Amino acid sequence: MRRIADHAVARGKRRIGFVLGAVALDVSEGKTRDRRLTAEKVGQVLPAVGGKDDPTRSLFSMEAKSNPAFAPLKKTTVTMVKGQYKMIYYTGLESNDSFELYDLQNDSEELHDIYPELPVSAEPLKEELLEELAKVNSNYQKD
């Protein structure tokens, strides 16, 4: 199942995006089904919209405009924020796959990539991000 937050409210001519629920795309058995899920069914509500702050929770976002809609994510940028760290993974681009890591507590403007300095310390974050990406892509593997 793939979750994609996609909801916006129109205010005049500006669109302000926020999460109310999620869309679940089930691609099993060669069929695609779109089911709207509420925050209660998906999991925790984000702190910005009234949920509790949980520093152990990982938050993910991605940009995959160049990736086919119903295919594994091979050409994408995936971002994971956990605690005070933000990891960004670039894959399928013209250059080799790469990672960036930022300490949001000490570098809120994300000016200093600390991944080259701390590759061993960043390994658990990298593994978690790649595991989640593999879970998403597993929906597209043929048995």
C-alpha cells in the first residue's frame, strides 16, 4: 500500500496545502484501488495540526515528478526527518545516487551537509530510509 498525502484548501486564488488524511493506492492483483483514509486510520496526527510531538517518529516526503505514476520509485528524491536530523536521498538522477544529512537543531537553514563527516553515525537513518523505500517499491514486484 502506498500512502500519499494530497489535500488542499482553496482560499481566493491561493492554494494552501495541509494533511487531513491520506490516499492508499493498492496495486495488488493487477488492479489499482484508491481508498481515502482518515488520520485515525493512517496513524498519528502531525504536531503541526494538533498531534503530539514524537522525536522517535520518522516523517517522509518525496518528489517523483519524473517517475512513472504506477511504477517503482527509481527516479526520485526522498526526505526523512527524524528527531533533529533531516536526510535527503537522491536516486535515478543524472549523477550517482547520493545522500545529504542536516542537523536541523544547529543548522535550521540546511547550509552544512554533515553526511560526509558522519557516514557511520548516519547509517541507521540511511538504512531506515532505504527500507521504507523498498517497502513502497515492493508493491510493484512480481511474485
